[in-house]
Amino acid sequence: MSDRKQNDSNLSNKMPHKDEKAELANDEKNEKLLDADLEYIIEEEEKLKEKLKESTQLERFTTDVVLFLSLVKDYSQGNYRKVPYKTISAVVVGLLYILNPIDIIPDFIPVVGYIDDALIIAFCLKMVEKDLKKYETWKKRQSSAKTSDKLKKKA
């Protein structure tokens, strides 16, 4: 095979095909949407915490939702990216659902308004349980490493 044909062949192997281009564009679009959702959740952190305080149905999920928020922040800042896309997406969907006052059962309905929110969080927790445990372990290691560094500096 001539050098030119070989170079053309190599070039065509390196260039993305139509399907690959569409997939890359779709991935980029999804990443931008995810980034916007992450930013929104971080901005609304206090609102989420207030909802947890005012709802007896959500109260039992406080620790998990706070861990969700921590994961969202670390993911957004690039500190922790060892999480599958489906996991971070499930966490984001769960938090966005809590933030939305008009959902399956609107939050303003007394007594039952937060039941659907609790069900969604429980479902999301079930989906991301293993990855959330890994993140929690990583987070604890980070905290102990920072504490250790502070102690070394004082000594």
C-alpha cells in the first residue's frame, strides 16, 4: 500500500464517525445540563435543609441528604469524580425533586405533602447505596488526613 493510502487509512481510523460525533455532542450536552443542575442545587442548599427540618417524613433522611449535598459539591468542584454518571444523576434528580414544591403530591398539602419526596429519596438511596458508601469512606479519609495535617503543623 502506498504511503498516501496508508496515511488516509490511518486518518479515517482516527477521525470520529457520525455516531461517535453525535454521542460526543450528546455527552457534552448532558455534562452541561448536569453542571447547571449541580450549581442550582448548591445555591439552594439552605432551602433543602429547611425542607428537611420542616417535614417529619423527610427528617429521617437528613443524614443521607446532607451526604448527597456533600457529594454534589465535591463532584462539582472536581474533588471527587470516582462516581458513575448514573449515580450522580440519581442524586441530582432526588435533590431537584425535593426542591420542587409542585410534584406528584404538592408540598403545601398538610401531612402528606412530603411523602412523595421521601419515597423518591428512598428510591435514589437504594440506587446509589454502594457508590454513596464509597464516597462516605473517601470523605472520612479526607477529613482524617486534614486533621492529621493540622496536628502536624501545631507540633
